[in-house]
Amino acid sequence: MTRVQLVHLAHARSGDKGDTANVGLIAYDSAHFDLLREQVTPEAVKAHFGAMVSGPVERFELPNLGALNFLLHGALGGGGTMSLMNDAQGKVFSTALLRMEVDVADDIAAAVAGRGRVPAGWSPKDGGTS
């Protein structure tokens, strides 16, 4: 098994509504959707973001799109009109989620190496770090 960042398996988009960030995670390959469903749980996402998300994390599955949608409640310091945060609209939460690491079989890690935007020198042998 190898740990890889989600950026090698999926792409993501994010936005906001009030104090809730919305993050969609879309598998590059539908064959990896079950892997994402198993490992990118609401609990794992909440742990990944830590104190940045003060409320619960909800997950909605869109298997026909190979996607998961997350609502991160209490993530925006009150929202765009109330917060002094740099990203009160939640636009960078997608990039932050793509840095989350998951365990994959070595052959999957080798097959997905280089997908997405990753640091120079990334190798599946070093667990996804640069």
C-alpha cells in the first residue's frame, strides 16, 4: 500500500453558502470512485481540516458522476459578508482537500502518478511527498 494525495485520483471544486463551504470531489477514473467513497468519509475530511471546520461535515454521493459532495459547516467564520478571513467564500477548500492522503494499492499509485497539479519530484515511492 502507498499513501497518495487525492490530487492524483480526483479533481475538486468549492464554493460557499453562508458559513458553509461546499466541496465537490470528482474521480478522474470511475474505477476509483469506490476507493474514494471508502476512505474520504465525513470523519476523515473533518480530521483533515481540523480546527478550520467548527461544525459537522456532511457527505452526499453522486455515483453516476463518480463524485462526492461535502458540506463543511462552520468553515467560513460567519461567511463572506461577516468574516475577516482571507477566503470567506471557501474557494481554496477544494485545493486543501486534494492534499488529503489516502491509501491505495501500489499499482494504482504508479498508474495515477503525475495526474493533477503536484509538486516537482513527486514519486509514489515516497508516499506522495515532494
